[in-house]
Amino acid sequence: MIVTLIIVCEVGFWVLLALGLSLRYLARMPRAGAAVLLCEPVLEVVLLVVTATDLRNGAVPDWKHGLAAVYIGYTVGYGHYTIKWIDGHFQHRFAGGPPPPKPPKYGAARARHEGVMWGRTVVAAAVACGLLQAAIWYVGDGGDVSSLRGWQFTALRVVGIHGLVALCYAIWPKKAPVDPPPSPDRESSRTSG
């Protein structure tokens, strides 16, 4: 049931996003669109309540409960960023807005961007680990919480790997390609030969 609810929440996220942006830009109803977009967090609250209720009713904590916590953490860390990114593309495509800015590709700007994205991953992992720890305490000593602890370590590993990637961009910033020197004109090479 938890996995089904996670899928329903993910589908619901995209449906609410499409509906909210359609109301905002296509129907020219920005307040109604904003109201629909503000319903997005309700999905995560429902998932959290159902997961807690499942554990309270005696379900054995397993990978599904851990996945629910990680999903909620990801939504907290990356949800606003995702909505803003899609909003920019939707506005550009359907409302004549400017093209959304692309992330920088080179140098210190790229390193900063990677650092900010890593910060989002830290937030996502912190929320997931916090929810998982709350579930571990909730289950108590009598239950097998090894699956939940495994999800905590997975979240921390993701933070570590993403942190290494961001650090690599800071230590060895990607350099912009150098323009090649202009090639000699074909006609000048023909006349000289």
C-alpha cells in the first residue's frame, strides 16, 4: 500500500503542477494556479500520515517505509526548485516568457551551482534521516529497524557522493573551451599555391 501511495503522490505532484501552471498561464488565472500549486505539500503530509499509521497498526518496518521517508525528504529538498524550473519552461513555452536561465557550465559559477545543489541534497537527506529516526524511535526496541537504518546510510552515502562531485567542481573547475584560431581562408590558400 505504501508503494502505491508513493506512486499516487508522484503522479499527483505532476498533475497538480500541470493544472496549476495551466491555470496560471493558459487560463490567465494566476491566483487559482497558485492555490493549486500550494496543494502540493498536502500530498507529502498524506504520505507521512499513512506511513505513520501503517507503523502504528503493527506493520513491520521495511524498505517501503524507508522509501516513503526518502521521497518526502527529496520533495522538501528539491520540490520548490523543480516547480520553479518547470514554471520557467512552461512560461516560456506557453506564455511568451523569456527562456529560463540554464545552469552555468564553467568555472566558479558552476562550482557555486553544484554547491547549492549539494545543499539541496543535504536538506533532503536530513529530512529523510530525521523521519527515519522518528520511525525508529516510534517502533522502539521491540521491532526490526534494520531496513530503516539502511535507508539512513543510503541517504548519507548520497550526500557524500554528491558532496565529492561538488568538491571536484570547486577544486578543478571546468574551463570554458578556448576558441580555435581562425582557419585560413580557402581562397587565400588557393591563390598562394
